[in-house]
Amino acid sequence: MIKQISLFLENKKGRLAYVCRVLANEQINIRALSIADTTNFGVLRLIVNNPEKAYEVLQKNNFAVSMTDVLAMEVPDVPGGLAGALERLDQAAINVEYMYAFLGKTSHGALVIIRVENPEEAIPVIREAGIKLLDGDEVYSL
């Protein structure tokens, strides 16, 4: 499992840039991100090279921030590669709460961040399907 940083942002000009600047000033590198917005706020999800430090820095800068365990998996970068992985989770009755993809510098597959209801149950299902799970060191250093 890897650590994901999530924070609520007001949906107004400059807030996302400010988060990125706060992290950059602390030499924290964003490896992947996802943002979902509503009229008044957004939820920013980040994979960074140093999640513990990012959490601390964002808290000190008065952001509503949390840290969550997610899985990073490398699926075959072919049509149906992701479908196969998701079908295996579905067959095991494991619900996917959300997911997003990112690019890696060293991978031959498509890299996907996935949040499931019960990661401990999902891990063996994913591995039995022949899908590689990346650990924190692998993801944080991409």
C-alpha cells in the first residue's frame, strides 16, 4: 500500500497553485494527482515523494488534509488491461471507491491508483490475477 494525501480546497482562483507552491517550497514532488470539484470546493488527491512531510506541511498551512492508504497497480497497457483487473476485483466482491491513472518513467504498463473498501482483501486478488502492485518506494521515486 502507498500513502495518498487528500485535501479540501475552496473552488476559487489560485488555491491549487498555492498548494503546489507550498509543496514545492518544501521540495515535495507530486507524482500523481486527481481533483474532483463541486460548485464550492474540490477534493485534491495527491501521491507525493514524501507523504508524511506533505501532510505535516499542509496541516501547518491550515489545509483540511488527511492521509489514506491506496494501492498502486501496474496493469497491461493494452485494450482491456484495466478491465481485466477490475473484473477480478468485481468477482471477489471488492468495491472500487475511486481510481486515477498516472504516468511512470520506468514502467511498461499503465499505472493506476485505486482505493478499495478493503485493501487487505484486494491485494491477494490483484496478485493472483498476475497484476503487479507497486510499493511506496517504487511509486514515490518515479
